[in-house]
Amino acid sequence: MSKIINPHPLSFSTILVSMHLKETKARLYTGTSFIYEYKEKLYLITNWHIVTGLSTIDKKPIMNHGGIPDIMVLSLMLNQNRPKWKSFTLELYKENKAEWLVHPIHKEKVDVVAMEIEIPKEFNCLIRPINKYIFNDFKLEIADDVFVLGYPYSITGGGNFPIWKRGSVATEPEIDYEGLPKIFIDTASRPGMSGSPVIFRRNGIHLGKENKLSLDTIFGEIRDFIGVYSGRKVGENDFDAQLGIVWKKKVIEEIIEGNLKDSINFA
């Protein structure tokens, strides 16, 4: 990609990841991730099942080949106007112990992890933490349009920009489904999108907190980051419900503040 382009700002937020075996360099599967900044530190956000290669339900391998990754390769952007990408490798374990943080209460039952990341300055890559974008502080409502920014079946939107997969909020946002901080969205999502940021967008006239025309009223589009996508609710087949799982954005800071590393070991 050599010509100057001007993508949507949020298209810079995602990072394509591929999971590998360090010893053989074999690529096992791919997923999606993004960066979150907290107290001047950067954290890579993705799913527990992505970094472990295991199902959160029965702890069995998510892939038929049964491979469990020990390194993660990130595809980082080097230039904004004439984008190029370069691989950056993260070790998932040190001394056989996991390097990522899990939820302090629900652990892997919340299928989101945070991993502190330091990228050398000489790498000269473009990092856009999701929480540094300008969003609108409006209440998420059922049936709102949402977009999952990821890589279905490793497909990219040109270069390594994400695919914007559309859906809608399918459960009441204020309710924690099954007692966990998650909601469902109605979307025909596909493998490879796990770990994606989920954005809601709404067009029209948006009244402020007083629910009447005021200086807070916005005309046009509003948007917000609502959480982390982690795959579909499992049913008898791929088409019975088409409900995607989104973990509410509050779990990210709960995980970082909890500072609890996963107890899983690499054998």
C-alpha cells in the first residue's frame, strides 16, 4: 500500500495477531487485539481463549489440531499515510508462567485478558489506544447499531486494516447476562474476530442528560467504545442464534487494577 490514504480513525485501533509455537514457528490461528492505555502504561487487550488456545467452558483446545501457543506475533503499523506493517513478537510465558492478567473475581470466565506491553522506540510504530479516541458519553440502548472491528477468517480490509462487521445490541445493556459483565449482539460474526473492539454508532438528534434541546444536544453521529468481542454463543449449528458475546468495557480496568496474573502454566 504505497499511495496516501485517509482511513477512518478507528481503523487504526486494531492489531492483527497470530498465535504460534515458538519451537516450530508453526502458526496455529489468528485473532484480533487492541491497545488500552492506563496510568501511562500500555496494555494489549484480547481474549483468554486467544492467548491460551483453550475454551473457557471446558478447557479443551479450541482448534482441531490441539496446538497451544507460547508466542504471539503482532502486526504493527509503521506509517499512517502510507501504511506499512511490521511483525512484533511477544512471549506469552516467562519461566513457564503466564504473562497476562485475568479478571480478579471471575478469572477466565470473563474472556478478556490484559498484557502489559513495551515496544522499543526504535520500532517506530503507530500506537492508538482505544481509550484515547474521542467518544460521546451517551447511554447505550438495545437495538443500537454496533460494529465489530476485526479480522474474520484472517481477512483484512486492505493492508492490515480491520473489517467493520455490523450488528445490533440484542440484550439490555444494563443487565449482566448470566451474572457476568457481558451482553449479546446480533451479528453474523466469524472466527478471527475474537478480541475485537466493539463500537456503537447512532445517527440523529441526540439530547443531553436533561432530555431536551440544549447546548449538549448533538446533531449527526455519536459513537462510543462499548467492549470486547469474544466469539459466538455456542448452539447446535452456526446459524441457530447468531449471537455474539461482548464483554463490557469496564472489565478492562477491573483486570488491570486487579493485577492478577493467570495461574495457567505452559507445559
